[in-house]
Amino acid sequence: MSKPKILFLAHRIPYPPHKGEKLRAYNLVKGLAERYDVYLGAPVDDPDDWQYRTALDDICAETCIADGRGRSRQRAAVEAIARREPVSFTYFRHRALMDWVRRTTLAHSFDAVMLYSSGTMPYLAAMAGTTCPLIVDFVDVDSEKWRVMGETEGGVKGRIYAREAVMLREAERRLAARADASLFVTENEAALFGRVTGIADRVHAVGNGVDLAMWDGADALPSPYADDGRKRVIFTGAMDYAPNIDAVTWFAREVMPILRARGRSVGFVVAGSNPTAAVQALACADIEVTGRVPDMKPYLLHADLAVAPLHLARGVQNKVLEAMAARLPAIVTATALDGIGARDGEAVTVAETGAEFADAVATLLDDPARAATLAARARRMIEDDYSWTARVEALERVIAAAPTAENRSAA
């Protein structure tokens, strides 16, 4: 018996699943592929990801991975101004992928179309005649992220961010009005979207999960750290992403000096791809900037603590979920806990100021039993509540409840 068909368009290739946006997209595609023939279209903009362009061929019925390497964000910004559209649209629009969407929607009758990220909205123009349910996974309210960044960043860059916020918010509103279901990664993001756009109907929260199987046997991985007697405090994430840059810069400037003044032998590890010049400049005797690593698991497993001092981020922080899965005690801001049911003092430690973070680091390093208890509770929470199977099942229920073309006509 043939499977129903779903067209899944992502703004970036969802592989390798080493950061939040790709991890979510990959696991949704993988889960949907058990019940659907998935037709996946996505561009590659990171040159290092091009080697993975065939990685999803065995999961999907068909893939189109467009080559967007070397594409300039600056040029996209100029084109976006000329087109009077968000920079995100210009940057993620690719002619080869647009042509593939046009051919594929003419050749196949899809049971659903899923857009992953508002940046894929331009591809709707290539779907003439497609009448199946449209599901949009916004993940986060991107326009709000740009609005906050526009307020915190001065000069030309701040004005560009502010423009993107205004343009993208209007696009989000139009896209949600057209969609049969709009998804967000937390209830808070879904509620925020309703407040800023006025659209609350057909809006759902489908959270992120953790693939616990990836941790099987990971304890045997050797330590990547020098045997220098330092305790390791780690932050993980894509290091060309503004909220992550802000977080590690803040920790280096506000927390590390306090720990040094107290005579603490602590090494701060910034582990993640594409560190900007500002992030690389943080490197010193007790701050290590790794750049891209082949496998993040040993960095987490052999660290002593994880920190997520996020102030600008939106949605569920996979870095926190992964630390919890790795049985690594985590110190986080309240912002970093959005959508995660962990409570301060039970499975994680919440801190806000530099002094609070420094105190929390010292307390957990001095009390290994306390740290181990937090880590064990965190791992148990992940095992009980954060399976990807449950998340995919929630998505499938949303798709099943979306109105058919006949129902829309009747309405």
C-alpha cells in the first residue's frame, strides 16, 4: 500500500543535526518518513554542509538540495531592499529549488505541504494549483528576534535588523492567515505570535525532543580536554548566531573575571561552528574557542558544567536539553528555560547576573553530590518527557486535523 505524500521545504538542509534548527527539522523529517513519502527540498549555505547533500536520500522519497554556498548576505540585503521584501526571503530563495518545487507539485498529488521556517514562504509562488493542507512550522517568532536585535544593536546594522523585523512580521501574518496550521516550539512562542500578529486560530505548540539513542556508548569517548587540572564549563551552539555571541561574550566579561578573582581554576569552553571574529577574540589562557567539532558528545560528557547565559534567544534551547541528556549539570537564565519544564534547584540552576552565575559555578563545583543529583534528575526528565516519537505524533495529529480542499470549499 502506497504511503501518503508530503512536501517538506526547509530553509537549510536539515543535516547534520548538530544545532537547533537542523536538529528539529531532521527529526521531524525522519519521523514523518515512517508514515509518509517525504519529498524534501532545501538549500545549502554552509560550505561544510555540502558533503551531506545525499545524507537524507535513504530517508526521503526524493530530495532536492540546492547549492547556495558562497551566497552573500550583504548582496541579499541589497536585493531585498529592491524587492521590498525581508532579507530572509531573498537569501533563502534559490532558482533551482524553485524550479524543482514547480515540477514536483505538478507531477505529484501531495497530501500536505510543510514549510519549515518563514524563510521558505517564497516557494509558495511555485505551487500553482496545490490545494492540500499547508502546515507552517515557524519554530520561533523570528520577527520578534529581529526586533529585539534591532533595539540592542546600533548604527546601520540595527536599522537593517529593525527593517527585517517589520517586513518579516507582516509576512508572518500573511503566511499564518493562509496556513491551515501554524506551529511553534513552545506555548509561550505561540502566545507571543498571537499577541503581535492578532492570529491565534490554528496555532499549535509542538516542542522539541532529544534522541537518547545517540548517547548509547558515548561514555567510552575519550576526553578532548588537556589534562591541566582545570574544571570545564561549556557553552555549545552555532557561534555566528547573534544570541549565542551575546551569551558567550557576556559570560567571558561578567563571570570569568569573578571566578579568576576568587582563584578558581576554571576553563570556559565555547564549542560550536563558525565563530565570528568577536568570539575568536575571547580566546585566552582560560577560554577555549573550539570552532566546529566533529562530535559534540565528548565535549559535553567530559565537561563539569554547562552554561546557557542567554538573554536574546527565542524558543526551546536544544543546548540545554542536550546538556540534560548528557547528565551534565546546567546553569541557565530563565530565558533559556522557555518551553523546558525544569525547575530551579530541582533539575537545573537558574542565574541571571554575573555574580549569580559565578556563585552557582562555585557551588556546584564544590558540591559534586549536589551537582550529580541535579544531573540525574535532568536526565530522568529527558527520558520521561522529551522523546521525538511523541513530538512527531503530535505533528501528525495536526496534519490529520487540517481541512481538506473539499472541506475548505464547503466552508
